[in-house]
Amino acid sequence: MDVRRLIYLSAKPSAEIRQFFEQCDWQVKSVRSVKEVAKAVDGFDAAGGLLDLAAGLPLHEIEALDACLAMPNIGWVAIVSPGQLADSTMRRLVRDYCSDYVTVPVVPERAVRAVGHARGMATLAGAPQQAPVHAVTEGDMIGSCESMQALFRSIKRVASTDAPVFIAGESGTGKELTAAAIHQRSSRRDAPFVAINCGAISRELVQSELFGHERGAFTGATQRRIGRVEAANGGTLFLDEIGDLPLESQASLLRFLQERKIERLGGQESIDVDVRIISATHVDLDAAIADGRFRHDLYHRLCVLRIVEPPLRERGADIELLAFHLLGHFRRDAGRRLQGFAPDAMDAMRRHTWPGNVRELGNRIRRAVVMAEGRLITAKDLELDHLVDQMPVSLNVARETAERMAIERALLRHRGRYGEAARDLGISRVTLYRLMDAYRMREPDSAEPKPDKRHDDHDDHSEPD
Ligand SMILES: Nc1ncnc2c1ncn2[C@@H]1O[C@H](COP(=O)(O)OP(=O)(O)OP(=O)(O)O)[C@@H](O)[C@H]1O
């Protein structure tokens, strides 16, 4: 038999409410703090939740409530005292996370009905979508396509040597993550990993940034400063955008690579430095060499081992994998119950050419998490809807997508009240249930509708279970 579980979050739990739920075959778990809620739910089994705002919660608990209430597998109903919803925080919590509320003194029958319904809605929402492929990780990188597997193998191979590595790849493909992963796998992992973006430092400062300076070396040099090369001593120095390094600094870097010694600007002393060099660029270095903007001899020193980062558009299903990974990351900040991506978003992501690669994907998802109105991120939320219009879509698919979306929106609008949602949609409750079953929008064994018993005009704002 389906076990109906209730998470009862209250600073002063009522024995009467608890007993009533138990008599109605609910398994009641009473918790007093937000922290205990997460422990009380296991896996993604849906549960009903009774959130007692009327009994009061300490301020720090109220602050922690968002994350707790955003858990997709609990359908919450709030208990509020009269007038409490005049408070904007309380109103927001109830509006954004609860499918209903009951006012004190609580009529237990009504609370049971409302929670039954809220739990039903949580069942409908189900577990968040999961990426269809399993992630393989290397450091902070994830990927599973053949080109990423090849990249991970290369990382392992080059990590076991101390030779300079050159990473080529478009902007945002993960060159810095690759460099960090090589460092982490190398024998230098306990020493520093120092990254420097050669393109982001002004021409005048590059020398001192790389090699440091002594006090008084130039106007404004009021103190001795250790350069990035010296700071990486014993570890790995990652020179990003090496193609942007001015010719003068290229000469100094070449000298350092030959002698493994540096001199701080304005200093007399030669200092031994032991670093492993990893460099990267997204510009065409062959062209820069041909134009005389990059030293041929330096390139050969840097590029002993070469790794090529695959662009995102060539990673196949990894786009989805990364999209879910990044959504998981940003969803935590959103405090909303985003479930995943709508089919049109998936299609658009597969069609887009991703000039900004993984960084662009992350930026689009971060924005979509804030902008999305429904529980699924759409192509429009990703600002990729222009790609959807170009897609050939059969009428059946178009109809199903439109119907699903309309049903979801109507249910959200009416906090899951089927009768009102059906009325909005201009269909009977029975048709609504049939469509939801056909589109697998609810558990197959959910109770069948009993249109004659259900009444839509109840003055109660809860729904019969
Ligand atoms: N395989 C991956 N898995 C997870 N996140 C990734 C992956 N590749 C890149 N990212 C993320 O994408 C963003 C860009 O990555 P990174 O800075 O390493 O790219 P880059 O190639 O060095 O970019 P640029 O050329 O602009 O310096 C970062 O936020 C990074 O965490």
C-alpha cells in the first residue's frame, strides 16, 4: 500500500493534529527545525508537508526555509494565524512554496484534505529530470563523449611528466580547468597552482606581474613584490592567453624557460624557480608567428606536449550533461522548484553552435534560472527560441507540447486545483485527468476522478483529496 508520509514542521506540534493525521493513515514525522526536514525525507518519495508558521519559527529558521521548501518532493501546506499573511515574508513563503494554507484554529479534516492534495501535486512533479547520460569527471570537469574521454586520457598521460603543456581551444572550452586537472594529478599537486591571464594585464605591468619587483624599481613600487612565476615555485604556472603576451615579455619568459632563473625588476639577484609551465590560447598562434607577433622559439619551448580542447558543439549529448550539471549548480541559488528543461530547450541547445562554449552555456542557464516562469526552462528562457522556430515539428508533437504546457501552467496558476484548472482550460475534469495520464504527468495509479463527488465551488481554498 502507498505510504502517505507527513513532515510536520512546528515549534509547538499539536497532538490533536498529529493524531488526526495518523487516524487517516498518515505516517507522521514531527520535526522542530528546518535542518531536520532534509533528514526526514529520503530519496525522492513524495511526502506531504505541514508548515506551522503560526507557532512561530526563530529568524534563522525563517531564513533557511527557502531551500527547505524548494525541495520538489514535499507538497507543503502552511498553518497561519489570522493576519499573519499581512507580513510580506510570510506571504511570499506561502505563495511561492505552499499549495494551500489553513488558518488557526486548524480544522484537522481540512488540513488532511489540503495536505493530501499537496502531496499529490508533489507526486506529479516527481523527481527533477536527470541528465540522460552518466557523467565522467576529471577534476572539476565533466564529460562523457569520446572527445572528452580522449581529453581525460591526455590529462592523465601529461600529468605524469614535467614537460611544458600547450592547450589549444576556443574560448570557454575549459582550458583553465584542464590545466588545474593536470596540476591536481601531478606530483606537484601539494604546491601552488598559479593562473595568470596574460591578456588581462596592461603592457606596462606584465614584466612586474610575472617576475616581481624590488622596492623603488619604478615610480609607485613602494614595496618588494613577488611575481607570479616565483609564487608558483614548486608547483604549476598556467599562462592563459599566452598569445597576448607582449614581445618584450616573450623574450623574458624564453630566458626563464632556458635558465630556470628569474630576476625581479630592479633587482640584482638571480633566483632559482622550479615551476611546470602550462600555457593556453584561443588565438591562432601559427598566424601570430607568421605575422611576427609571437616568437617561434618560445612557441617550441611551450608546446612540447599539446592538448586540444573540443568545442562544445562537437560534444554531442555532453551538452545535456553539462546543462543539468550547471542547472544543479545555479538552482541552489534560485530557491525555486525548477525541474529541468522543456523539450524545446533541449532541441535548441543541440542546435545552437555555442561560440562561447561551456562558459556561454553557464551564462544562459544562470539567466534562465532567474527568468523562467514555469518549472521547466524553455528555449525562450535560454534566449534560444529563434532556433525553435526553424525546427520541423509534426502536428502531433506540436499539439502535445502545447497541451502539456497549457496544463502545467493552469495547474500552477490554480495551485494544483484540478477543477479550476480544467475550467480555465475549457475541458472537463475527466478530460484533464485523461490528458495527464496520456502525457504521464501524474502517477499511473493516482486516484481516478469522481466528477460527481468533486465540487469546484467550495469556499474552502483547499482541494478535496
Ligand atoms: N567540462 C566542463 N565541465 C564543467 N564545467 C566546465 C567544463 N568546461 C568548462 N567549464 C566551465 O566553463 C567555464 C569556462 O571554463 P574555463 O575558464 O576553464 O575556459 P577557458 O577555455 O580557459 O576560457 P578562456 O579561453 O576564455 O580563458 C568555467 O566556468 C568552467 O567551470
